[in-house]
Amino acid sequence: SPATTANKQTNKQTPERRSHPAIHPQTRTQTRTHAIPYHTKPYHPRNMNTIMAEMNPESKEMSPKSVTGETPTFDTIGGNSEGNNYGDVAAMDSATSLGHSISATNVVDFDKMHGGDAAPASASATATEAVTSIAGSKDDTCLNVSPASPYEDNDAFTNLCASSNNAKVLFATDEWFATADNLLNDSIAPQFVDDLYCEQGKVMDGWETRRRREAGHDWCIIQLASADTAPPNGVIHTIEIDTAHFTGNHVPSISIEILDINTKPQQRMDLISKLPHAMERLVLHDGRGIQGTGMTPTEVEQAEHAVQQLQWQSLLPKTPLQPGFESTRMHRFQIPTANGQHRQWTSGTYIRVNYYPDGGVARLRIWGTSATDDNDAGIYKRPLYMPITTGPICTVVPHSDNHGDDEDDDSTPSRLSYDLPELSSLTLGGAGIACSNKHYGEPWRLLQPTLGKDMGDGWETARHPQRPSVLQKHPVTHFIDSPLMDWSILKLGTPAAAGVARIILDTKHFRGNYPESVVLEGCCDVDAHLPSDDVEWFSLIPRVRMSPDAEHVFERSLGQIENSVKQVSHVRLSIYPDGGVSRVRIYG
């Protein structure tokens, strides 16, 4: 293929790219000569190891050998081991020597451009030495060894741009030679086989676009790792760009922008809906692209208009890249600091990768660390469904905000001072007497003075095995039309001689198993531990809906408690049809 022939790490004559005249026969023999039959079937980027195994079944390990030992120092454009930032880029000699008026077609060309035969050993000892040192090896894997990354085995860092962490490509202007999702592949190092071709041309393991013939440049949108697999509120520390094997068709320059709309679901949906084929890519292809395809100029214009409506910020300014030889393939950029602090970006957002103007990159890695121990931070949660809210029936005070995140419980009604004592409290002698079911918790827990610490710190019943297959609502009451219910009887520590002034029913932590509705009744049998069978029970709170994870407050002063002036020694809580309650508080 004219677009990729220059990328072959051999010196064979081809119609499109002739061998450099300075190469002599001895040099040619140093390159790989293992012949592999052409592969003419359509190539899927995820199957590189499989393709290589089919052609060379004796080779058990197809990925390049990893480098062990000391962490190398990197003096490429991305900065050295001491953390050069963007200010160093313009000073790099390679940015001048690779001015793209010259193309490096093989390792000897590259050495010539760095000084040729007259250059010092330190300048010319580049990819040629790597090839020479392995020339006699019987190993048929690629000779371009992947440099070790200091972040790879460091548990403190997570690759926010890894497919294993659910990062996905939403849109790419062109994926003719290789799809953009290859950038995210962290399962294997970039692969290369000399004579492996497919319908589109030379098989490459990375994102490679066509030689651009339209106005503009190529770019793609990547959704970063989801917050359940990556650090929430992560601090992006370093960007690694690997141009492995893209030696004559690498991207000359690249930039990266970042967008944080993780907590704005409507903007996220709008972006996906406006990017051409993004929904199709996510739903039908799990974020994978289709090799041999590209967007039309109209589709690119449509996508450009969509992304320009949002507030993107520069993460990596336009920066030159070097070709993918072993000594120059890895580019590492530390994010610059302000006042000693790294810029912080939440995970689960998007980046825009800009190629200037086209070409290929093998891998993109964005290493981040966690800025918080809250594993739910940065995850958008749909608001909890609240069947009942504050109104004439009661006051409903959620323990969490409308996204399910905990609020300050010090402001809930049960934590605020009240004129009358909590007569049901264990501290005053309250007791859980009996119940219909205590599969997940006992009734006495309802009377604790503290807030529930978790879902196990309350009274919860098992699901009724006889519950209807399909629930129906009563056409008049709008409650679940079923007689099934559970009950518990509680004895007040001190009888309410002057009646009940306030009742709080708390469903804290019960977000998916709170009762559909409850009834609270009272009786007066002061001398009995368990009320007799013929005791009169009277209504305090008629059947009322419950909401999840909230305090439901009923006030006598607001007319929300029935028979509020009657003496009460015991209360009976009935829940429909089953479920859990954290606390029952009776004041008087």
C-alpha cells in the first residue's frame, strides 16, 4: 500500500519506496529476512496474536519481549527522566532533524539523519545497533522491543485510557489502515510482521489514517475509563505516546484536549447523539471501529460543530513526535504543575486526540492517580425515586441528595433538639417485643438512639414467597393490591401519658428494599410486656407510602397523627408487603 509501505522495517525494493543509496549489502543482511506469506483476509485489530500464531505456530509468545532491570531514562521529545515539560520540546534536536522534508525509510536512513558515519557513537548508536545485536537471533518476534514504563507495575497509577478500564472510542475521522481503538489496547505490546498485508494495505497495530487529501486534520474522541474501574477524581500525571513500528508513517505532531462533563448527563447524551455513528459504534460494536472506513467531509464537519459547543481544555499542546524505532518510539509527557499541584481532572470524561495532519500512533496511555478515597466520586447516579415527598401527610427529609450521595446527617430532624423526649428509645427502656419475621434484623434495632450505620442495623424481613407474580395497584387507594404484610410490636420505654406529639419513621440505607407503605397503631396496656390479644389497637398513622433512605416526620401540631391525645404504651408497625425500616421514634 502506498500509504504504509514506508513503514516496513526491511530494505526490500518496492515500487513506492526505493532503498536508500547509502545502504550497502552488509547493512541489508542485518535486517529481518524471515519470509511470511501475505495475508489477504480482512484484518481485525484484536487478532494480531492469532494471525501471527497461524503463520508461525512454533512461536509461543508473539508479543515483544519486555525490558527488565533498571528503569531507562528517556531523552526523547516527551521529556527525560527528570520530567522535562512542554518548554523543552522546542529545544529538542530531533524536532529539527525530523523536519519532514526527509523521510526515514529504514534504520540506516535514520542513523544518517543523526550524523551518519561521521557522527559520534552516542549519536549514531540508535536503531541499527538494536537490529545488529539481534540479527543472529532465531526469535521470530518483532525486533523493536517495547521500553519499560515506570507506571506499568505501579499500583498507585491507573491507565485512564485503557480498554481494560472501559475506555472507548466514540468517533474517529478516519480508520482506513487501523482503527482508533487499538490506541487503548493494553493487553499486548504493539505488534509488527514484515510481510503481513490485508485488503487496506500493510497491517499495523495502532490507529493509522489515510494520507489526507481533504482540508483539515484527523482526530478522534475517546471516553476515558469509567469510575468503577479507575481512580475517581483522578489526577492525570503523565501521558505516554508510543509510535512503535510507525517509522515512515508516524504522526508528525499531536495534541490532546480534555473535557469534563461527567456530572452533566444531558451534555454527555447530546455529544454522543451528535457525533456521527457514535451510538452505533457503542451499542453494536462495543466502541470498536471498522477498518477500511472513514467519515465523509460532511460528517466530520457535523462532528466538529458538536464538539465546539463544549468547553475543551488543553491537556497536551501541539507537540512533535518521532518515528517508531526502538530508541525513539516512546514519548512521555508529565503534566505541568501550577503552584506545585498537578492539574486535576475527574475520570469518566473525554479526550480529543488530534493528528497533525494524519498518520499512525501505536498506543496512548494516560496515567492517573486517585485524589480521593471515595470510590463513588465522579459517578453520575440517577436521582432516587421518592414515592412520597414533603406535603400535608408528612415531612420527608432524605439522608442523601437526589443522586444518592450522603448528605450531612446532623441536619436531619432526629439529630436536632426537640422539646419532648424520645419515649421509644432503648436508653429509656424501650424494647422490641415480637414480630412476624426477623430474617435480616430484629425489632429492637428500631429503637436505637443513633442513626443506622448500614442496612443491617435495622429491622428487615424476608421477601414474601407468596407475593404476586405481577403486582397490581388498587384502583382507589393506589397501594399494592395485596393482603401480604409483616409486623413488629414495640414497647415504649416510658408510656405516652399525654399522647404522641411526634413520630419519625426512618428508612436510612434502605434504598432498594424499603416498604411500599406502612401503618402505625398504638395501644395502652401499661402493665403488660406483650399486649393481650383483646387489647384495643387504634390508628396513629393510617397506611402511607414510604420513600427510600429518608426520615418521615409526622407532627401532631400539623394534624398528621390520628388519636394523638390517647395514652400509648406500645406501638405496632405494619409494613406492606415486606422490607426494612431503620428506626421508629415516638415523642411525647
